[in-house]
Amino acid sequence: MARYIFITGGVVSSLGKGITAASLASLFKLRGYKVSLQKLDPYINLDPGTMSPFQHGEVFVTEDGAETDLDLGHYERFVGITMSQNSNVTAGRVYSHVIKKEREGKYLGSTVQVIPHVTDEIKSLIKKGSKGADISFVEVGGTVGDIESLPFLESIRQLNMEMQESHTLFIHLTLLPLVEVTNEIKTKPTQHSVKELRSIGIQPDILLCRGKDKINDHIKNKISLFTNVHKDAVFSAQDASTIYQIPIEYKNQKIDDYILKKLKLPHKKSVIKPWVNFTNKLRKCKRKVKIGMVGKYVELADSYKSLNESLLHASVHNNTSLEIKFIDSEDIKKTNTKKLSELQGIVVPGGFGNRGVNGKILTAQYARVNNIPYLGICLGMQISVIEFARNVLGLKKANSTEFDINTPHPVISLVTEWEDYKKGKLKGNIKQMGGTMRLGAQKCNLIKSSLAYALYKKNIITERHRHRYEVNNSYINKFNDTDLLFSGYSGNKDLMEILELKNHPWYLASQFHPEFTSSPMSGHPLFNSFIKIAYDTK
Ligand code: GLN
């Protein structure tokens, strides 16, 4: 039976519960415990797949094709375990299960209520998510005090009551604001947040206090007195120079030892070396590499979370210090592509919709013509195909049917449209948005003698997808005998997965998202090579 560590957040959102859960889980995994992680999200969407990246940041895709919260990306990167459909539970999913059961008559005539039906469903999903684990880390999204997180908090309260003592533990991550004029750390919001938790029957076992600096004993005593949390269980969660420093900071305060004691688990030897090595290497990286990210969601860096992290991992791998310049593709016009010339490498990331597409096409053309290393991801690959078709093959109005359903040359289109196109009638028939994309890990064959093969060193690779549109098979022949090689494909050459340019220092684009499988310790073959060439060529 797994032990459960529940992580809640107080005072404000975005305190870093995800990084906290990931860091603690990593410490226990390194000690040799089997860990699992789960994120409970109180919103009504079935999954974040339909949410705008501006609101919710990146949608992280799991191997089994779930569209999930970006925290799951942190979990995979920090802990090195694979998340699944069960690892992210939204209120929408819980309610849809409950309503389905009600329609099937499974509640045998009862009045279906939040307690016990919704809470029972949540508890059963929590248990499902912890299968096979010694310790399960369960992060409750939102902030304590929100109306919508109440059923989730009630469920973890019930679990605590139902389980043996020392099988559950509550960690509350809270904020200690600093009033700068008087240089005073304020504990009142934390006191209130814990009061709120206690009013619904949850007494936190551990408090992690976010703030600029470490907190002293005086503050700890005060917090302890007002929250009924033992002084030894009040820890600092001070700002760190990099998120990868957090496991070390927690280790230094012996939070993991305290948890082991509380959960009455055997004391396995602690290991922190991989994090120390990685962060030391990160700090020593001085040779600058400047990468431009030309996309649509550049105002919120969280929109490209996994991508940013993958570029960082690859930079550390190459002993370079990464600077990402986020460029709104709408700002790239025919007359100003020169501003791309200061970049050592260009990434055109994934995206949806028409806005800024022309700027991305100009960017891909600039990188191709001026020999600037280019990495296109998902939409970034589709953009490369459109650009090449227009400017090299001379198909001036080539486009994706996502952007122009009447294009005479739908080089990118829905697979269902390929036949319509041959018959001369395109429809554009997406009726349902959520969960209808090509999702999750799929196999891709690599052509020997290609750059992709040289980097992956394998015939068959597996990478994760999240898109609807594909390179239109009817056009593949037109690319024969050009510089553009489709070096990765799936099935019987049905779907094109990777393209590269032959007479270019480094130009590669993938239909899949390699950023979902990069890890801090080893990076990812595509990113590692991209950063190396970007640094070497300028
Ligand atoms: N909008 C494109 C599609 O749906 C690309 C998606 C993406 O970049 N993830 O195919």
C-alpha cells in the first residue's frame, strides 16, 4: 500500500507546487523508493487540451497520449518516470465519470452528491494513480480557499482518516511576503491559509515557506505557534537561481529525512550527486549561445515550458549558457528579417491558427537561405514544407488547410482531406476540438545516411505527437531530387515525421515534439546537436 504525500498551496497561486512535488519525489526516487506523482486540477475542462497557452501555459503530452498540465513535464524531467492518463485528474473528468455512472444506474437510485459520490470518485482516481508506488506525491492544484478545490481537499481529508496513521502526510506550500520599506517578513497570510485548511479538517504536517531568503528561527517559532505545525517541520522554500537547485535546497534542510521519520519508512541512503553535478555544470557554463524562438505565444514563457527546458538541458550538455530571445512571429515582416541575423539558431515551435504564420514562413526561409541552424517543431515542420513548396518548388499559394481551406496546393492538410483533395473538393471538417488530435508516443522510421539517423543512432525511434494536420502525401514526389529530404516517416511511408535540408549546416524539423522527452541529465539528441552547431557556426 502506497504512502501518500499531499501537497497543497496557500496565499497565492504559482508558488511552485509542481517543482516542489517533483523535487521531493526525485529525492525519494534517488534513495531507491518507488514513487508516483499525480496532479489534481480543480477546473471543469476534461483536460487542458482545449485551453489557450496564454491562460494555462503549455499542454504536456504523455506517452499514452493524455493532454495534461505542464507540471507533469516537471515530474518527468525531475524524476525520470513516465506519466500517464491517470497522472492528471481534473474536476471535469471526475464529474464526467460520476455522471456516466449515474446514467448507467450504478448508484442504485441514490441522490448523487459531492459527498460521497464525487469524493469517492476522486479517492478512487488517487488510488489508481499510485499503483505500484511506495510513495505517491499528490499535488492539489489551485489555492486553498478556492471554492472549486473543496471536493479535492475533502477527498484527501477522508483518505487521511481512512488510512493507517503514518500513511499520509500533508505539505502546505505558502508565501511569506516581505514588506520592503520596513524589511519585515509577514506571516499573517500563512496563518490565515493554514486556518483555512484546518477549518476543513486538514492539519498540515509540514510547511514550506516561499520567500526571497531563508527564514530564521524567530519566524519559524512564530509560524509554528500560530499554525500548530511543529517548529522542526517549518522549512524554507527560498528563491533559487534555477529550479534544478530546489532538490538540493530541500536536501540541505533534511526535509526528506523528516518525511521518512513521519511516514515511518526505512532510512535508505540519500543520494544528491546527480543534482549537484548538473547544477555545478550549469553554473560553469559561460560561452553564450543565443537562440531565437519565433512563435505566437511568446508573451508567456510557460507556453513553451518543455521547449525552454530542453534547450537549457542541451546548453548545459554543451557547456554553453543559453539566452532565448522570444520573438513574436507577427513582428517578422519581409523588410525586417535581418533582425534574425543576430541569432545563432532559430526555433519555430508548435502552434495553432493563422496568426503570425507569414512571419514564421519568412523566418524559415531566412534560416534556409542564410544557413542559420533551424529547428522546426510540429507547426515548425509544416511551416518548412509550406516555405519550401512556395519558394523552391514554385507552388506560390501552397498552404496548410488549417490556414486556407481554398489553397490550390494543400501541402499540409488533414488526412481525411487527402482523398477530397484528389477529387477536387476540400471540406475542412473538424467538428470536435478536444482530444481529437494525433496524440502520444508513436514509432518513426529513420532513413540511414540522414542527419536524424546520425543523431538518434537508431532505425526506429519513438516520440510524442500532438497535431491534426500532416504533410499531404500526394505532394511527396514533388520533393524528390530537391534539397529537402523526408528523413523520418511512420508506417508504410504514410506520414512524414522528420524533414531536413541536404546542403545546409543544420536544418531539421519534426512533426513530433521532441521536447517532451528531454531530461536534464542527458538532454535530447536533436537539441544537443542543434545547440552544438548553433554555438560552433558563429
Ligand atoms: N496546428 C498544427 C496541427 O494541428 C500544428 C500543431 C502543433 O504544432 N502542435 O497540425
